Amino acid sequence: MHTLSPSRPGLPFTDTAQAWVPHGHFTLNGAPQGPLTGLRFAAKDVFDVAGHPTGAGNPAWLASHPVPTRHSALVQQVLDAGATLCGKVITDELAYSIHGHNLHYGMPLNSAAPERIPGGSSSGSVAAVAARLVDFALGTDTGGSTRVPASYCGVWGLRTTHGLLPREGLVPLHPSFDTATWLAHDPAVFERVAQALLAPSIWRAERAVLLEDALAEADTELAALAQQAGKALSRLLRGGVGAGRAAPGASLEDWRRHYVTWGSHEAWQVHGDWIARSGPGFEPAIAGRWQAASQVTTEAAEAARTAGLAARTQVRSLVGDNTVLIVPSAASVAPLRSAGGPEIDAIRMRTLRICCIAGLAGLPQVSLPGVAASGLPAGVSLIGPAGSDRELVRLAVQTWHALQDGRC
């Protein structure tokens, strides 16, 4: 571990994306030499940075928790690799949303589609990356908090294999599903970070499967992108591309309910006492989720966990040791910033049905950027076996280049 230079006040740029939290304006140099030297990154405000408060998207959390004295394990790893930390960015409150609006700090700008939401909960991370203010940003993904923003803003995002990257010094939400992640706007940088943070593996994909039940949850233009990715992969993989279902004999709505019940019960076990004691203000939709979480019984949570583990076995069996699954990264392009609650809720439900596949299975999922027929950003994702993250990133970059070259 190298000796770090002290933090400096301020940022080396203007926050045109409205992505940084007020207490996050500082810079911290990484190691003078390393695989990420020369790159700048931001950290979602759920990661501890020594000497700077962690806010978790809520002023009550900020006021009731001590300033960390140590970096989170992942922040330390990235600094040791040579990247410069450019402060801390907005998260939806306690990371309990995929929308991107924070009651206290506002909604960061989606530079790729300014009239549309950035997605959350890694809203500041994706906004900083999409605006090219940093080369990459650390985020988290529990139910879609990296994959969905990546899709909405036209950048790269990886939900890592559950437990692969360290979560010490990271504010939890649903521990059985929380993952540390990153986003980047350039595929070469995205892969460079993968090579710095992830151990190599000997895994190679031989075939791919388009998940028809996931495609059915998505708008036509998102499903079309997944089909295009399938055509590209059919030229890259010797086993070709087939079709299948993630949840044969069940439905993705069943799976979403298992995920929500299991996860929300865990969230209340982690944060319920603090919420009851502190009375923090939450965005209405997030407040509703916490209220629902407080009502989940242990019996209901255990039943959901049992069903969720059966879903995990099903997906891992489908993936095996040589298959990738193709799904849309979200159910739609980013909704308008002015969209009302019912529209947002309907899109959110469809998106969570897609995202819960990798979430319940604990598998890595790469969202690669594309453009929908409407001209708006939209992502398509590859899901691979546990621990295949680094090679999955490589395959996603190859697929993206094939799509750009028109070879599909």
C-alpha cells in the first residue's frame, strides 16, 4: 500500500453534470505508478473515504455517522492502482431506487439525453462519466443500480459477481445482493479498470442464449438491440446463439417478488433501527419502500429466500461454464424527467423483472452501450458464470466493436 498525499479542497473541473454532493468536492492522488495512473475517478457517496464524511444520499445519515478514518477497501485498491479520486457523487437515498432523483441533492444531468432521467441509484456516478468529467466512477448495483443508469446514459457498466469485489467500508442495502461496480464512457478504459481490479480467468464463452422472457419485458427497440447483439455473438462464438427462458415454469414477476421480499427484509434488519431512531426524510417512493420493508415477516422472507435460491440454481444451470445470456439492460429508454409516478412505477417493475435474473443468481452482467431506434441511449447486457467478470468484459467489448463495424 502506497503512502497517499493529503486530500486537496475543490475539484479540477466545473461540475456541469450536477453530480457531486456538497461534501464531496476534493481530490486525492493515487499511487504515482500503477495500471490506472493518469485516470480520474469519482466515488458514489456510499463508499468511505478517509477524512471525508459518507452521506449515503441522506443528510440525517451524514449527521449521525462519524467521518471515516479509513478508505473503503475498493477505494483503496483503486488508489493503489494509480487513479486520482475526484470526490464523491450523488446516490439515491441509501441506494434504494433506480430512478436517479434525490430529495435532498436533486437529480444529476443525463448528458446523453438532458431531458431524461439518469437512472439510479448510481446517479452521480453515471452522470459524471456521461459528462466526461471523470474517466470512470465507482458505483454499486443491488437491483440494477449500475446496469440501468449505464443503459439510460449510454455508458459501460458492470454488475460484478456477488462477493467478488470487497464491500468493506461500503454502506449496505441488501447484503445478499449488493455488489461494488464501476462505469466508464470509453471501452478501453472500462476494460483497463477490469484488468486492474479483477483476477484473470481461463473462462471462455462458447455459446449464447437470448432470454425470451426478459425480451418480452422490454420495449420493442430494447429487444431489437438484444437481437442485434445476438447476431454479433453468433459470429464470435463457435457454439452460436440460441433462445431460452430464464424462468421456465415460473414468471419473472414471481422472481421479482422473491427478490423484493428477501431483499427488503434484509434492508430493514440492517437499517430499520437507524430509521426508527433518526426519522430521516426520504423521497416518497423510497419512503414507501422502507415502510413496506418494515412489514415483511421473517417467515415471508425465508420463503422468498428459498424460492430465490431455487431461481439462482436455475440460472446458474442455464449458464453452465461456457454460456452467456443476452438480455436488455433495462425495459425502456430513460423516462422523461417530467414523467409521472404511475409511468415510472410501470417501467420500474418491468426493469426489475429483467435485472433480478443476474441479481438472484449472483452473476456478473455487463451493460454495453447502444442506440435505440428512437436515437436515445439504450444498453444490452451479457450475463456470464460466477467469476467470469474479466473475460465477460473482454467479450462485451468485442461484441460492441462487432456492432459498431456492422458485422452483424
